[in-house]
Amino acid sequence: SFFGGIGGASRKGVLVKGSNYLEALAKTEIVVFDKTGTLTKGVFNVQEIHSEGVSEEELLELTAYAESYSNHPISLSLKNAYGKEIDNGRIIDVEEIPGHGIIATVDGNKVIAGNIKLMKKMKISYFEGEVIGTIVHVAINDKYAGYIVIADELKKDSAQAIKVLKEADIKKTVMLTGDNKNIASKVAKELGIDKVYAELLPADKVEKLEELFSQKSNKGKLAFVGDGINDAPVLARADIGIAMGGLGSDAAIEAADVVIMTDEPSKISTAMKISKKTLKIAY
Ligand code: ADP
Ligand code: MG
């Protein structure tokens, strides 16, 4: 009947990589989510551009160029907003810093594009006002050149996914994100997530997960749901690593124990229901 359970799950778009994970799913007490690409669409739209010393067009162009080698959702969005073809001959020395941003040389200019952490690291003073959204700060040749505000949307079924988990026996839902506190709290509140930790580096996410293990019972399990390359270590550390396969990275899919083959987080509770049913039949 375990095979029946795995087959049943796969027909509903959930790939379970072994009967032990099917059993673990039934005992899940804490579900931890990544934000971008997992609960949100991972597709950012440009909301505002504020440039200093260059035009808005130049700021967007240089940023899109600096970001052009990356597959990060933010990079893809900025390239998309720029809209024109990228001439690779204009870019050299690209360095991507996980959880921070990008440094690249474009037309001979050093472009630094990323969050506050990156600006601090590079000792560049930046706009400190509050906005609801994700801010990409940009410096050109070590001088602040302005910022671009981008915003992502919740996936259609994220709220439903959290609601159903709470109605089942899930004790706690948590969100971990590298994004800023304002946007993280807004998303968590809208979805009814119990606890949120923001501005985390990939390594901080593993550390937070370690802390969360102490909040479940001995026989209870902790699941982590993520989609990005940066999520592979956390996916591996959780009792059950669940990857969103729809747009997810290969690294995440490989590191995961369970793969949601569509883009719907509500499939997590579908998988848990199937696992509980299977266990009832098995014992
Ligand atoms: P998460 O997957 O939790 O959203 P990441 O670790 O991928 O977060 O990124 C965290 C933060 O680091 C982003 O919200 C952004 O501020 C910054 N960042 C990461 N990569 C880039 C990039 N390529 N360009 C600009 N900012 C970036
Ligand atoms: Mg992510």
C-alpha cells in the first residue's frame, strides 16, 4: 500500500522519493516555507526607479546588464523590465554574492546592484526610506546611483494552502526569507503564517531550521518547502525537504525528498492527506 500511496500522490502531481518520506509526511508538525518562488510567484515587476546622477533609463540599463548572467528571479525581472537584447561584449568580471546581489563591470563601469547588506559591505551610503517592496540599490563606480523598487505577487493558492495546513494537525507555519522585513511581514500577515524570519543569508536559514527542530515533539517531523538554488542546504537538513518543481531549480529538486510537480503550494496538504490515508491502510 506504500506503493499505492506513492502512485496516488504522483497522480495528484506530487513526487515522493521513498516510502519513508510518505510516512514522515503524515507526522509533520512544523512546515517552514521559503517566500520568493514558493509562496509568491517569483516574478517581480518594476514599481519605481529613482536615479541619482544618471537617468532612470541608464540606471535600469546598467543594472539589467550587471544582472544579465544570473538566473535569480530578481535578475530575470530586471532584464525583462529593460526589454532590449543584452550585448555580452559590454560585460566583464561578474560576481554574484548569494543573499546580497551582483557586482559586474559594464562598459568599463563597476556596477554594484543589490540589497542593504551589499551596500554596507561595499561601504556605499544608500537611500534609507521605507518602501513596501524589494529594493535593488545600485552604485556606479562606488558612487550611489539610486534604487529600483520591484514587487512580487502571492501565488493564487498560497493562502488556501496555509489555511488547510492549519485545519489539519500542523502546529506551526514559518516563513524564512532573504528579503527585507517590511515585505516579509506583509506576506506572512496576508497568508496567516505564524512566524517570519527575514533578511537571512542562505547559511542563516539552516541555523533557523536547527532552532525550529526543538519546537516539535520527538516523533513529529519538520518539513521545509523551497524552490531556489540557495534552498538546497535547508531542503537537505529538514526531515522532509519539499521542492516546488514548477519553476524550481534543478539543485532544489535534486536535494528534495518530495517534489511538487506543479506550482501550487496547496499540494503539500494533498500529499499529507494521501500519506495519512496510506498509513491507515498500512497498519
Ligand atoms: P530568497 O530566496 O529568500 O528570497 P535570496 O537569498 O535569493 O532570497 O536573496 C535575498 C536578497 O538578496 C534578495 O531579496 C535581494 O535583496 C538580494 N539579492 C540576491 N540576489 C540578488 C540579485 N541577483 N540582484 C539583486 N539583489 C539580489
Ligand atoms: Mg528563494
